[in-house]
Amino acid sequence: MPQPFHSRLSRRAFGACAALATGAAAAPALAAVRQVGSETIVGEGAHTFRVKHDFPQLPAPYTWQTTHNVAVDGAGNLYVIHEGRKEQKDHPAIFVFDPTGKFVRAFGSQFQGGGHGIEVRKEGSDEFLYVCAYQQVKAFAKLTLDGETVWYKKAPMESGVYAPGEDVSTKPSWNRQGFLPTNVAFLDDGGFLLADGYGTFKIHRFDKDAKWVSCFGGAGDGKGTFNTAHGLWVDRREGREPSIVVTDRAHDTLQIFAMDGTYKETLTGFGLPANLDTWKNLLLVPELKACVTLLDEKNQVVARLGRAVERLGEIQNLRGQPDKWLPGQFVHPHDACFTPNGDIFVAEWVATGRVSKLERV
């Protein structure tokens, strides 16, 4: 059985990433870090960014508890979800910051101990949050931007893929009949896709009323099946046929599907890819192996930002040693999203929490 996300990742596993073949095509440069005055700069040419680590700051009495995912609303506000601890049920799992990084509000204690995926969706004139929670929470939900619950759902038992009682269980089920959802992606008809990234490895399709429709994928060796179907996105970039892209994380690949769920192709050469986003012609791929990758409309790699894979092999438990983190280098990017102007927010899977902003230069 594949190890869960919070399991210990070996030094050998991270070191091996240094020699990965770039099946998505080699980048022209690895986007080395450089200092310009007091600023840290990564990237080259059109893909050059000013790095601001720890961009949003939490006020007391809140604390980061392993940051997981990020999303941005139409006003430019940043939403951050962290995993949280199950014994701190009153502590919120979701924090909101304005475009300058100033704290605005917090909510979502119902996800504490399992907070994972978060996305913003505009529906008519309103915007909503779609949230996924794994561990003992085992649920997905739709919220207003202020944190009010629109609906809250557990395992879709009508799919026929879950063990009896999985829709009421609060025990983490790291098996292929368990429900541990990780991320969502939105469909043009008002429905959405849900990745059961740590459970069945199925991709579920729901209609606009959040009623289950169908599913595809499941556990396997690739080409339509997965080893941890962790993240997903609907790729609508101009010049490409609309498609569903899934991060097959433990296989170090992205899999591309037609909109009906039919398998099309696999992109290799990543290091535990965790999620996806798009902006203009770019596909954004945060990788747990210390890298944020950008692909163009032909899915050719055009930048690998903050790449520090070798340090993961050299320093055991780097994620737990903030004093050894270096400016402009990542440790474990777990999610990343674009802002409307092409800046990037990166959330890292580190216990102390770290959310960085990459400002386009």
C-alpha cells in the first residue's frame, strides 16, 4: 500500500529525484537563485519572480499546523488551509489574508485535523470555497467566503467503491476502500471533480447540485490508474483541447484525460507532483521534491523555480529545520496557485507552515 502523505520520506527517495528524466521536456534553465540588493530573485526572462517567503503572518493566538493548500478570490484575497491537529478542535483550519498579506479572518474548525484542499469558484455573481479534508474528517464541503456551510458531504456510497460504513467513519482509512479526499476541479456545466487522493484513488464526477454522477481511475500502474491521485485541474489553456489533468504523485507523473475521463497521455519527469493551476499559456506544478515547475502550452518545461532537490538528500528532516531553509529555495511545495496578474502563491508541507509569494518581475 502506498505510504500516506504524512509518512516519513526517505533521504534516498528525495536524492533520486536529482537524476529524474524530464519527460515533459527539459527546461532551458533551472532558474537559479540570485540576490539583487535586498531582494531574492528566481527565474529567467518572462518567468522571473521576486520571492517573499512567509508572506502572510498569523496573529496570536493562531499557529500554522502544516500548511497544505492555497486559493485566491476575485478581490485578490488569499485563502490558506492547513491540516491542523485533531486535539485542537476549536482552532480554525482556514485563514484569509488581504492582497498585502494582512490577516482578515479565520474559520473552518470542522476541518481541523484533516484540512487539505481548497479552491475558489465564481457562481453567478457570488464566489464560494470548495474544501477537502482527509485524515479523520473524511469530508468535502462548499462554503461561502465567510465560512458559512452551503453543504457538507462524506463518502459517495452510491459509487459502490467504498467499504460499508465509510460515510460515517471517522477513522483514517489508508486503503483502496477508504475515503480520504484531497482536491477538487471545476466543470463548465456547474459540476465538479473530486480526487480521492489517499483512499480509492478514484476521480469522482458530481453535478451542479453535488450529486454523484460517475468515477474513473483507481489504483494501478498508470495510463488511467494511479498511485496516489493527489491533485487535479481542468486544463482550458488556449490552443489545447480541454482536458482533465491529474497528478499521479507516487509515480512522479501527470496523467491527461479527455473530459469524459478517457485516458490520453502521461507526462513524466516530476518529483512527487502535488497539484496544478493554469494562467494564460502556463501550467503550474508544485512538486513535493523541492520544486515549482512551469510548463507552456505544448507542455514543455520553461522554468523550475526554487529547485533544491539535492538538499533534501543531504539534510535529513529538512522540513523540520527552518534555520536551514535558504532564501529562494523550496522544501516541500504542496500546492501553488496563480493570482489574476500571474504572481504565484506557494504553500509548503512543513510543520511550522510556510506560504511564499512569487511576484512576477
